[in-house]
Amino acid sequence: MPHRRPGRAGVHGRSRVTDAGVVLSDGAVADAEAMEALGRRLARLLRAGDLLVLTGPLGAGKTTLTRGIGEGLQVRGQVASPTFVLARTHPSASGVPLVHVDAYRLGGAAELDDLDLDFDGSVVVVEWGAGLLDGVAASWLDVVIERPTGAGGAVPGADVGHAPDASDASDGPDADAPEAGDPDASLDEPRRVTITAHGPRWAGVTLPSS
């Protein structure tokens, strides 16, 4: 599954075809609450057999997004970074579990294969999975999260008037780092999130606007 940087769609909820797939959403996400809300919107589209590959630097908000997906799927148990266990399976009210994988420490695709993940019967979210899942699925979602470089940086189109508060304390500078006790410490700057769909499963599918 080649990972290519997707083009810009510009507006959440509108899709655009590119040579690298269909961009379902591309825009600024202001804070942790908004990132979780995006995850809940994504969850409304998901079913057994769906694969999401999350890419972004340390502290980008990958686990925060996955937490929102878990909420939308009504999973049991806290969705937290599975860095040290590599993969966690969360049963859900619908009967379709969420499998949350952190591939940060994996040496390659063979080690991911050794986890024996249930791709067909689960919704599988893989953090740090770019380049490790070639051939695993005919359809998948690439989710690229970009964070600004430098303190106080802004993402074009972001809700810069939003003031971080206690609800933002879940995705900080070392949020996705293996050493972090809390995988998301403080999402205090806006992120740009691009969701690109690949394969026949996503033909004609659009992301809910709210």
C-alpha cells in the first residue's frame, strides 16, 4: 500500500479525486475536542473489515483521533496508546471490535503480520503504519495529521480564536512518543488533517459534515 502525500480538498465533508485516491476531508482541526469529534464522524462510516492508517509526527493527535473513533463505535474500555502491547482489541456495542495498533516499534511488515490481526472482522486503526500494510487490504483510509512547526504556529483555516482549556489536555508535544505516560498530553495548537480513501469500498462515500 504505497503512502503518498494527498492533495488538498480544502473543505471538510467534500470529496475530491486525486491520483493518490479520493480526498474525503482536508482541513484544520482546532483542538483535542474537535479531533475526537472528527473521530466520531469517521466512526459513522466504519464497519468490519475497514482499515485506517494514521500518519503524523510525535504528538500529532493520532491517539486522540482514535479515541473519538472508539467513542463513535461505542467500544468498551479506555482507548489509549498501545505502544508497549503493540495492539489492543476493544469490544464494541455493535459486536464489531476496534483493533488499535501502534507500529512505532515494529521493525517491518513481517512483525506486523506476526500480530495476527483480525482485519476482516474488526475495524483496524494502525498508528505509524505507513509502508507496513502493502497488500493487506484492497481498500483503506489514509489519515495524515500535520502539526505546525515552532511554538505558536498556525494552520491556515484553523479556528485560531479558540482558547485551549482543560479539555485540550490530551495531546501534547510528546503525545505519541513511546515514553509518554499519557499518549496525548496537550493538543494546544491546530492540526491539519487529510483523510484520503483508497479502493472500491470507499467509492461514493462522503464524510458526514457533523
